[in-house]
Amino acid sequence: MTQLNETEIKEVVKERYGNLAREASAGEATSCCDDGCCGAEAELDVIMPLYTGTDTEGLPIEAIAASAGCGNPTALASLSPGETVVDFGSGGGIDCFLAAREVGESGRVIGIDMTQDMVNLANSNARKLGLSNAEFRLAEIDNTTLDNDTADIIISNCVINLAPDKDSVFQEAFRILKPGGRMMISDMVLVDDIPNEEAEDTANWVACLAGAEMKDVYL
């Protein structure tokens, strides 16, 4: 099998998550932690165990349905009022909306996503919530176009495994974090190598498998 290049990987990821954004209005959801991983459709109850009822209370159903995460990084981020949060791979906005509650009107939340349909959906959800402290931008997580020293904290939920150049992602994170800033990630890792033919399968990239790092490398 021909080795996938970075452009091919990004395009198949954009296609998959663009479809998910469009499906979200129908109440469909996926999770990196279900049997089919990120690529399979599932009912909302797959997503709900990641968040408490208090977390999701008042959120647009589209934000919940578009969630494709494998954790709840905001719950562990110890956010404070006034902080600036950047979300790498913000999707429909669920983690940004939770962060916006924590940082308050004096804080700021910026969602970064490379899929236009997701950015459109997240901005629509933000308008429904009447939020003035959350915004969503079309960009790649290894090139956010944000200024140096922008973020107090970066969060990311089952997204970095989808990036073909993870070194560049972490270099970008270091660049935009303020001195003493922190990063809270929920992601998929491997405990065993996968065969090359599986690693080169585009279906396994969008399923959060082919791009996942070995646990020892990541941690």
C-alpha cells in the first residue's frame, strides 16, 4: 500500500468531520471510546458518560451531537476566571462552552478547527448560547495563526492523534502558551504496534487508531 502523505491524511480527516458536523443536526454522535472509535455513528448516550448532567445542561443538542471526544479535559483543567483557553480541534464547541463557563466574562476561549463545517456549527452554537467570550477560528492546530504567549491553557480532546505531524503541534502549543502555561489533553494512545497496512488505511486514521502514538512515546 502506498504510504499516505500529510495532505491526504488531512483531507480525509476534514471530510469525516465535515460529515459529522452536518450529521449533528440530526442528533447523531460519535466517540473515540466506542467500539467503532471516531468513525462510527452512535447514540448520544455514548457521549453522555464523558460529561455530567450539569456539564451539558443548557447546551445546544448540536454541540453534544458533534462531540467526538474520548474524555473531558475541561473537568481536569482547574480553570480560573480571566484565563485564556485555546482548544486544539474544537469541533462543535462542547469543551469550549464548558471552559467559557469557568473563565467567565473576564476570560476568553478560542476554538481552533481545520474543518469549515465544524467552525460554522460551533459559532452557531455560541450564538445560541449568547456567549461573548468564546470564538471559533478556521486553522490547523500546528499553525493556529495566534500570537505568541496567547494561552494560559490549551485543551484538546481526541484530536492530536489525527495530526500527521505531532511534533509541529506541540511546537505550536509551546509557542502560543504563556510562560508557566499548561496543556490538558485527552487522547488515544497505543500499547502495541499496529501492522503497517493498518497504519496506512485512511479508515484507521479517522478512527483515531493509525495516528495514535505509543503510550510510552506520548507520556
